[in-house]
Amino acid sequence: MSTADDRARAQALLDELHRLNGADTLGNPTQTAATRIQVRTADGQLVGEALLSARSTDETTLAISAVAEYALVMPADYQAGRTPEVTLDPLLIADIEDHFAEIDPQSYLDDVFGSQDAEASLTAYEQLVTGEWDGEL
């Protein structure tokens, strides 16, 4: 990897930190900064800095912790700088299917009849209940 690639990665990280903090600040523009993060390339060149609110700092810490935990638990799958292929856990799929199987279709009727496009909603509801989806709504 070239130094330009490293700088581009560092800039992308800085941009994401600014985006995260900006999204948090939209909800509460009076927040004060809790953390100052300087982003540098591996050879020490300053790319920039971000001031993060307490909430943005917590969210960033959680994200970093999740990546670090993944790297520790699945070292063969984890390679820094590479997006792993996503495979779905069959147990997770089964849990999700069980969850949706427990939902009473009657609970959707208020939404169907209250919709602005009742015909399309009714079609979608029928496909949901019967499991026969034609790919269109």
C-alpha cells in the first residue's frame, strides 16, 4: 500500500468522525466537545482532528470495540483493510424466522386499512399472510 492510500484511509476515518459528530449535534446543537481526536498517518503526518461529543465518543468506542472483538474472535476471517464476505449465521436466521412467525397477522390490519393506498397495502398484506409473494407491490 502506498502512502497516498494510507492518507486516503486516514482522511476517510476523519470524515466519518466528523459525520458521526455532526449527526449527533443535529439532535442537540448545544453539546460541548468531550474528546479531541487527532488523525495521523502511520508516519506521523497530521491529517486533521475531530472534536467529539460524549455520545459520539461513546459510539466510536463501541464501534472500535466491536471490530477489535471480531479480530480477536475470528482472526482467520479478519484482515485489516479488507471487508469480509458476509455470511449469515443459520441460527440467527432461525431466530429471526421464529420471531416473525410469532407475529399475529391481525396486528397489521390497522396499518393496511389506514394506508393511503389501501389496495397496494391489502395486496402486500395478502402476500405476507399467504407467503406467496409475486415480487411486486
